[in-house]
Amino acid sequence: MGIYLVQHGKNLPKDVDPEKGLSEEGKNEVEYVAAAAKKLDLNIRSIRHSGKKRARETAEIFESALGSRKGVAEMSGLGPTDDVTNLAADLDQHENTMFVGHLPFMEKLVAYLIRGSAEVPVIKFRNGGIVCLDQEAGEWIIQWVIPPLNQ
């Protein structure tokens, strides 16, 4: 069972876009990562995002490049300060799901799954990059990472 974790792409400042949608640089970086991921022929069941504009736009770019059986949808529990244990407890029903969210949530989720503590960092996310986690012998491992081109 694999899951794909994505930090949203780089966004516009609040004074330019109050909803902080993706910047052109952010869109380009997400498109680069999505194109690289497409070469892996991933079998994504669904793409879930936090509901914030930048996360939704990032999810839509991945959907356009990769497709998914159940499409893109907003999901609660992916906000920057949400409790990672809630999603972690529910991952069995999210096989091959891509989650698009924010920091520090994404980094804390990986730390919690791998080390059992959300407070001990395991990996540093990059805007628009993907971290693929999988389970081996009941333990979560980082299977692979695709960082954005310019980071």
C-alpha cells in the first residue's frame, strides 16, 4: 500500500492574492514534478487536498498529469496544524491516495509514521515535491522522493 504526500506548490503572497493561489513558479515546479511522476506509471486511486486554494490547484495539476480513479476532492484533517494521528489511524482505507497539504503537517505525518513521534523530523518537504511512503513488514518507509527542479 503506497501513499503519496505532496506539499502544495509555491504560492502568491496574500497582498497579491488573498487566497494565496499558486504563483507561476509554483505551477511550473508542480508541473515538472507531475511530469516526472507520470513516468513512474503510478496507480493513484484518489487525490485529496486541504481545501486551501494553493493545495487544490496543486492537486488539480497532479490530476491532469496522472489521473486517478476517484478524482480530486477536499478532505478535512490536512491543514497545517491538524493532528497527524487522525489521518495516520485511517490510512488503511487510503491505499494509493495522494494527499496535498501544508507544512508542518506533512513533515510531522512522515515523522509520526516512521518514528512514532511527530516531533522528530525525518524529511524536509519542498513545495510541489512528492514523498512516497509504503509499508514493509508493517513498518512505514520512504520509498522514493521527487523534488521540484529548482529546490
